[in-house]
Amino acid sequence: MMNPQITVEADGESWFLELEPNRLHHSRFTQEHHFPLHTHPAYHLILVDRRGCTLHIPQLTLVECPVRSLLLLNPEVPHRFTFGARDCEHSSFIWRFRSRDGRYWLKPLQLLDGRREEPPHPYLLKVLSPVQASAYMRMHREAESYLHARSGFVTSLKLFRLWTLGMELLSEDYWMHEVISSDSGDFLIERIYRLIEDNFCYPWLSVSYLADELGKNANYLNTVFSAREGIGIGQAIRNRRLEQAKVMLESTSWRIREISEQCGFTRQNYFTQAFRRSTGLTPLEYRRRTGARPEAAR
């Protein structure tokens, strides 16, 4: 697949967002992992998941990156990480900006988005809320799965959404509470769907969680949702997970177990039963029926 073409404007020129060879990836590290001091000739955006880590940059104070940290390292910044007693996971997005004549913009991102720090800081760090982190993780996984798809256009859209969300999260507290009456039925339905969209990949998503987030009684919330939508909240969560599972079955070679876990199902056999009830096919039969690539032997 060709590198997706996403452009930004800076210094009066158009610059293409160019993914590095390893593009998007997930890495898991343990305390024993030796992370040497290194640099990237590119921007490196990392969501720190599971547990935190410590960022080391020469001549700077150690930077603690707790879970749900969104970290951007500017190009050519030497750095390394150390990890605590348990494993830590990084979801990485690495890119450069290239001009039409092949030159690269490797300046600190603060200069690109209008910040005039003197001198620009080598990194940006923000600890996200659980909703923000799950939304970013969902988009990261979705963009990663589409990198294996045949449509460069669709992949470009997914990557653009991921990159834009990352930049917005780093730039401002844009995830503000809407100035809408929380007693409005339309507001509740909208918020329920948004919370489902942001969290369906996590197995702990439930009616109780949504009720706590919205400050409502769980039975009341389910009654309002069912009256408006014709299905319960639990079914809406399963429907969204199954929808994502179909995308991954069609566009990736991940194992059925891995897809089940990525879509928020705690048990593979329950995922298979729910998938068969919804489509009339098992996940493997659906993958074969759609002509998707076979499951990888990993």
C-alpha cells in the first residue's frame, strides 16, 4: 500500500505526513528490558498503557509517565525508557513531514502549531482521562487494522483521525462537558453512545459503568435507552463490539482469540456464540466467506 497522503501547512508550504516503516505498533516492556539511548529522525507519539514508565533525556530531570500518558517526542531528541516491576505497553505512532521536493520538516512540533517557546521543549506530555485514553486507543487500533486493508483512501482517513485526535489532546483540554441539560433524553442517548464508542474495547464496560459516568440510576438509564432505541444498553455494547470484530476479521490476519480480546470480550467462546447469533456464522466462517486473508500462525 502506498503511504497515505495527509498534508499540513507550515512556513508557507504544504508538508506530507509520512509514516515511518514501522508506522503504528504496540510494544510491551518489562523491568528487565534494556532500552538504549536512541533518537528518531521523526515525531514519536506514544500512549503509555497498562502501567507507567520513566522517560530519560540527557541533561533533563527524569520524567515520570503514568498510565494514560500521551507523550510526544520531537525529532532527534535522544531518549530512553525504564520500567517498573510490572509490564508497560506503548502504542506508538511515528511520522515525519516531507515537502514536495523531498525535504523534511524536523523542527519541534511547538513551532508547527504556533507555540513560541524559547527554546522549544523536547517533548510534550499530557495525562489523559480514561475516556480520552480509550478513544485514542480505539482509533489507534482501528488505524492499525486498516493499514492491512487494500484501500489507501480509507487508511488515510483513519490515520488522519488518529493524528488529529492526538494533536488536539496534546494542545488543549478540548474534551469539555457539553452545555446541554443532562435531563434531556436526547443528551443521555448521545452520551451513552459516545461512552460506548470510546470504551467498547474494554471488558469492564457495562451499564453500571455508564450509570456512574452519567450520574444516573442504571435501571433508569436502561429504561430510557430501550424506549428510544428498541434494544438494551448491553445489546448496544455487544453490537458495537461485533461490528468492530467484523472489520478486523475482514482486514487483518489476527487470530480469533486476539480479535475477541481487542473487541472487549472476556471469553472467546462467548464471542463466538454472540457472533453466530448475530450473523449466522462463526468468526472463522465469516472470515472465509468474506475472502479475507487467513489467520496468521503466530
